[in-house]
Amino acid sequence: MHGHLAVFPKGSGARLILDARIFALGRPQDAPLFHFDTEDVAAAHHHAVALGVEIVTPVQFEQWFTIRDPDGNVLMICRC
């Protein structure tokens, strides 16, 4: 998909999406391990902020943002 995404359906509408161009060269630790789909990225961002989740990047292009989980992993929330 789009020349850099590999999409694997997992049942019940869930998908695993791997992205070959997700991080800046030399900084793989900043790359999201995977992403969660949402239909409303603004509402998802608001919810994450309300929960006190560490926001790594703000909403980009009205499409996605990244967070850090309690173990330090970067995860992406992306409009599907």
C-alpha cells in the first residue's frame, strides 16, 4: 500500500501495518513499533492527552500522531 506499507488483516477488522519509511535515518528508536487505527484522530489525541499519555508528536496532517507507552516504546495512532 502506497509503496511502503504492508497491511495484514487480523480478523474482526483489525490490521497489522508495517511501514518501511516510518523513521528518520539513524534514529530507529524513534520509530513506532506499530500503529492503532482510529476513525477520529482528533478525538483519539484528546483522549490520550486526558489520560496523561506522553505525546511524542502532535497530530500531523490531520492523519496521525505518536505516543510513548510506559515501557518507552513509540506507538502511532493513525486515521484509517
